[in-house]
Amino acid sequence: MTRSSQTTGAAFEKARGEGRSALVGYLPAGFPDVDTSIAALKVMVDAGCDVIEIGLPYSDPVMDGPTIQAAAQQALEAGIRITDVLRVVEAVAATGTPTLVMTYWNPVEAYGVERFATDLANAGGAGLITPDLTPDFAPEWIAAADARGLDKVFLVAPSSTDERIAMTTAASRGFVYATGVMGVTGTTQATAAGVAPLIARTKALSPSGGVDLPVGVGVGVSTGAQAADLAAYADGVIVGSAFVRTLLDHPGDAAAGLKSLGALTEELARGVAGAVRA
């Protein structure tokens, strides 16, 4: 199939042109099942997500908090496979919304880097977010991604040195993912005051001075007010655990879960739209 009609960079640029941050939403593929995960992600798109991250469930998610771990475990127990993840990508990318896969590196390496990059591109995926892969250990992925125009989203953290931030931003395409706090996802709220210095350093150390490479911030956002707080500084507000928790709170009742998911997405979208940009 063809690639998403809008690239990740274009989605961030559109949001910037509207004077707001982009809302980036995450759910694991196959949670609570493949078809419901597709429906849930489409609800998030319709309710205001500008970019979608689809998690590839993995058995050793060292950076994921308990909420995302619980959802990924459900998907794994149901037999989720990479082919299922790609089916979810294809369905969501067909909406025209940039759709990235967030994955630990081992599954990609086991599947085959060239094969994964080809299949992801053929499914309409925009690229990968690789939380445990740094650019200096990613030559095979960088080559495969560059050959197909796929985004390479690497991470920076408050503990990152200036040298590592410069290296990471130089290698990234689409956006760079700034983890707002140290630790696993979904356990601590990142505040604007706490994350603003990392955003400023990342922009200053990027090749274009932050003009062309957006900075998205994740970890801990669950309300519209928190989204507005971070959106004052970040180009993108990344939300994962709060979306997952909404579905976990409605076991066996997909309709209620999807309704709550839509309401939460709308609240977060209002938050980023109403923020006063710093």
C-alpha cells in the first residue's frame, strides 16, 4: 500500500502552524485483541491525535511501567505476532495519520532488519521509535530506514550529555523523543519546569537549532491540564499509559472502553490546543 498521506514531520509542522503542540498517542498492538486495538487507535485519530505510536508487545519491557506491561502481556498471551502488529499499522496508516511502531530492538533483529523495514514501509508505517537502541549502535537500522524514507526516532533523557544529545538529534528523523523524567513510563508526571531545560538543550544541540526537528515529550501525562502544561514548551505531547489504563479499566466492555478513550483523547487535544506556547 502507499505510505501515510501525511508524514510525521508534516503533522508536527501542521500543529506548529496552528500555534499548538502535536498530540501523539500510544497503544500496544493486539490489546485487548487485534481488532479492538485497531478500533481504539482509530478512535484516538478521530478524537484528535496527530501522530500514532503502536507498541510492539515484548516479553522484557525494561522501560515500560506496570500499566503498559499489563496490556502487552495480555497481547502476548493472546498470541500477538509481528505480522499482526503490521496489520494494525496498515489499518491505522490508512487513515492518513502518521503511524510509527515503538519497539525494543530484539524483536526487529530477530525478524530481520531489512525485512522489518520493508514490511513496515509496505504497511504504510512512518518509522520506528527505538527506546533501547542508540544511534551509535544502529548502523543497520539507519541504513535500512534511510533507504526507505522511514523515520528514526531516538531518545534523549535528562541525564544525556550534550555530546550524546547532539549525536541523537543528528541521527533522528520525524522527531526526537525526550523522556521527561528518569524511570519507567507511566509512573511519574513530568512537569513543564522539569522538562523545559532538556527541551531547550535538545533544540540548541540539534543540527538546525530545533527548527526542523521537533521535540516530543513523554512520561506521565494523563489529563488535559498536564498536557497543556507540557505543550507550552514541547512540540509534541506523548501519551501512552493513560490511554492504556482507560481500556484496562473496562475489561470485557469494548464499547465503554472506546467511548472513554475518545473522551480522554478529546480532553488531551483540548489541552494541547489551549496551551500558551513559551
